[in-house]
Amino acid sequence: MGDVKSHRDLIVYNKAMDLAVLVYKHCKQFPTSETYGLAQQLTRAAVSVPGNIAEGNGRGAVKDYARFLGIAKGSLLETETYLKLAVRLGYLAEEDVSETLALIIEISKILTAMRSKLSV
């Protein structure tokens, strides 16, 4: 795990935190009727990404770390799905989420690379 002293030192963790912030900003544009629906599912999925990266890093065991990175990737793809659904429903414009979707692709690639390096 290199010179990383904490999950806070990981680029992927910081990018995932940025993603969560962007998602919360997007959800402010949702209709009030979605407060406990899609908006809640979307924010939970987005928050789960850095949360699982942090938890996996804190476990110490390589096998556990790889598992939590996999869970983080699943939550990342869930976030992407909910964002695309929000666009289809007309809650968000495609151009408003393009930066967020690009960040999701970037995080996904990093998580995949990290998991493959952890595989023994």
C-alpha cells in the first residue's frame, strides 16, 4: 500500500469525496417530491464510495481492502445509474452532469487498477 499513511492520502478517496459533493449539488435541483426517493438513493450511493475506500484502507488486510474497493466500485456504478436516470426523468440536464459522469469514469479506472494490484 506504499507510502500511504491514511485513506485521506489516496487520490481516489479525494476524487470520491469530490464526487459526493457534486452529487449533493445535483440533488438540490430535484423536485421536492424526490427528496426521499431518487435523491436519497443517489446521495447514499455516492457517499458510500469514499466510505468504502476509507473502510477498506483501514482494515489492514489486503483481501479485505480489495473487497471494499469492489464494494466502492459497485456504489460508483449505482451512482452513475441514478444520475443517468435523473437525466432521463428530466431532473438534470445531460450537460450539467457530464463533468460528474467523467469523474465517475476516472474513479472507476483507478479502483479497477487498485484492485488488480492488490490481487495476489
